[in-house]
Amino acid sequence: MKKSFKFFSAAILGLAAVACSSPQKMAEMAENVSVQCDPAVLEVVAGKINATVTVTYPADYFHPKAILEVTPVIVYEGGEAKMEPFMYQGEKVVNNYKVVPSEGSTVKETVSFDYVPGMEKCYLELRSVVKYKTKSAEFPSRKVADGANTTYMLVDKSGSLDFKADNYQEIIKQTAEGQILYTINSSVVRNSQLKSDSIKDFQAAIDEIKANERKEIVSTDIVAYASPDGGEDLNTKLSDKRSQTAEKAFGKVTKKHEVDAPVNVKSIGQDWEGFKELVSQSDLEDKDLIIRVLSMYSDPAVREKEIKNMSAVYKTLAKEILPELRRARFIANVEYTNYSNEELLNLIEENIDVLDEEALLRAASVAKSSDTKAAVYKKAVEKYSSARAQYNLAVVYLLSDKLSDAKAALAKVSEKDADYQNAMGVVALREGNYAEAAKYFNASGNESAKENLAVLDILNGKYADAASKLANSDNCGNKALAYILTGQLDKASAAIKCACPTSSYLKAVIAARQGNANEVKANLEKTSKDEKLAERAAKDIEFAQYR
């Protein structure tokens, strides 16, 4: 809290400076000295309490031969903390202290204390002793500030973490396929082709799909081609005719194997893609040369010419490859409905061995208890050496506050990627090793690491930096806190979108800073069942004027 109050005694407002004829008189007239502390309400920043104390000594007050020792002291529940005293001297003293001349002077000093628990309810006072030769006199203790505000300590230091995603498919795309072959330059479907093994397998696949409640044919493609020998125009027309006869043939093929789905008919023309695929799978000696020709020339006529120039190999192509491209394909497009989340949860209890790696990763992600998640991730590691499962196991341990188990799991992670770096940073953050945590978070660079760097910013007193890093974050607690600490109370209110005791406490802080007593009371009542927050609220200087 950046506030500044001046502490003036009534006497200084009404009296002129008093000439002090002795050091004893200085002590008696100490009320004529004005003291200002900035901030008047002390604040803990990055584990330190820093303030500036300004003291004004009036004219004819400071005895020219006196030495004044001023000790700043923080008094708190459980003890007190003292600084080394500030030393001042009159203008006739031969020493190396700060000189306060007889005409008066204003001096500024910076006070700094390390925070210790209990200082959230404290005050700063100055204890002074004036000395002259062998005599000394104590000033009355002068309270100059209340304290100390520790709102930044509400920062959530648990750290943001990400699970590795699974590639589990709720719907798996599948196909069932059969084909019929044509003779060269023909679009006539031979009866033998309707009884081929390819068609029989296609019909059997259709029957199996219809009998499987998890499978559904969503569409069927009839795709006709021509082999890439002969003119392009001729083959385009031939492919079109084959698409027409193939459509009729499809009706015969599915007459007793009905397909209740849209049928799409396509004519491709010259099947260069199929040609390339068959050549690459063949044992032809010159197949690499043929494939290189395909990549060098895009013009179909040039391709055909160059390949025919390889006369020896072309005879083999004409005999073994090209006949397989005079075809029409029947393709059933199938959707397989995979296990639901509920089924996965049942299977990890009853028959976990049927699940593949992706199914195990998904099952772990939807499991409710951390113990179950850990067990499933361990299974994926054991059965599939899953790197993602090994990392996710560490995350489960971190979220369960099992730091030693998390460190052991991370030690076995093979991929030192951004997620790993961030997780290692979270470990260092929880262990209080902030410098090490910053190294890991900076090495990671992902969004979670950015949020975690904002935590370090708050802990280090860099509130504006934290607010900037959290501007697009969903971490409502730390985001709201950063806005509170930078005085952006409206943004802080808007950032709080979750309902929990800490959120209510932050709302109470916002209300207190806005002077809304009713909201302070209402929100603190919501935190009363949280023992730690209730204890904090009883001492928190944010609410001092509302008790």
C-alpha cells in the first residue's frame, strides 16, 4: 500500500522552535521534532520491509555539542527487530556523524528489515538517546508507522502444469475396399470380376460392418481410372465410361449386401499416383529411375514418352503394372465409435490389457482419483514405454503434493522438452529455489512457464511484470492478485471468476481498498471456515479499519 502520512505533534503546530540550552532539554522538547514515514503503512516486498523516514529538526533545537543516536525498531507479536542506529551531531562536535546545524535541518533515512512471521501485525518506532559528555537522556519512543501489509504472500506458489495430450480418437476413420479390373481400352465389366476375391472380401467387410454396432458406413466412393498409357484425352473418356459401368456393377455387388449411405462416383483419368505406388512397391531394377522421371515431368505425355524410351523396362510395366491400373475401386468409408470415457473407466478396472497406449492415456485423464491416474500411467509406461505417461505420472504426483515421487518420476523422463523444463521449475519453486526455478521456466518458454515466471515476479516485488505476464491467463487468483498489487482494482475484480475461499479473500481486499465495508464483511464471512485465512484476516492490516 503506497500511502504517506505525516506525524506532527500538537506542539509543533502551535509553538515556535525552542532554543535548547542542554541535551536534557532536547529530550524534553522532542515533541517539536516532526517525523514522516513513507509509507505510513509498512509493506513487505520480496521479503523486505523498506521505508523512508524523514525527520525535521526545528531551528535552535539541536544542541551544538550533542550527539543523537536514533534506532529504528519494528515491534511485532513475538519480538522486535532493530537496525543499527543513525547517528547525528551538533555543529560543534568533532566526529563523522551527520551534522544538524542550529538553524535546523531535515534528514531522510532509509530503513530496511527482513520480514519474519508475526510482522504482519507490527509498528515501526524510533528510539532516541541524546548524549553530551558523560550525560545522556532518552527520548520518548516515537511510533512512526503501522504494518505490515503482506498481501503479496497470497500468491499461489503451487505452479501451473500441463499434462501431455493423448491422441485417442473417439471416432476412428476406416475403409473397406474392393476393386474390379478392366481389359485394355475397355469399359466392360466382366462377370468374373464380380466374383473375384477382392469383391468377395468387400462384401464380407460390408456384412461385418453392419453386424458391428460400433461401425457405420457413412459414404461409399466409386472411383474409376485408366492406366497411363495412350493419350490423355482417350484415357479421360475411357475413365468416364468405366465410372458409369462401375456404378452399375456396384449395384449388383451390393444387391444382397445393402449399403445405406450416399454413393459418390468419381472419374480420375490416368492413374499416375497408382502407377507411382505400384512401381515403388515392385522389384523393378529401374524403379528409382522411373520415379525420378515422374518427379521431373508433370506433363502426362512427356512422362509416358520418357518411360516408353526405357524399352526394356516398359515391357515389364505393360505386363505387370499397367493392367492393375485399369480399374474401378469400391470404397466404403467407415466410422468406428471408440470406447466412451465410461467404458474406459470400466476397462481399467476389469480388462486394462485390451487398451492401447492412447486409450490408457485417455483413461488416466478422465479417472477421478490421483491414485487411479498414477496406476494407469504406470501401466502405459510398463507396457508401451510411454514417454508421455512417464511425464504425466510426475504431474499427477506434483498435483498431489508428492514432491519426492514427482522428482523420481521426472528423473526417468527421456524427453527434456518444454513441459519437462516447466515441471522441473515447479519443483524448484516449491522447494523455494527461485533462481533455479527461473532458469527452468525461461528454458521452457511455454504458457504455463510464463504464468510461473509471474509468480516469481510477485515474490520478487515486480508486480507490473507479473500483471503483464498474466494478462491473458486463466489463473484467476494470481492474476487478480497482480492487479491488486498494481492498484488496478477493477481489473482485479473482473479477473476473479472462480468461487473459493481465496477468491473471496481477494475480493475482501479489493473491497477494503475501495472503502466498501459491507463487501469486506460479506467476503470475509465466506472465508471464515478456512482456518488459515480466518487467522490471517484477524491480523491483516488490509482490514484494520473494518474490525
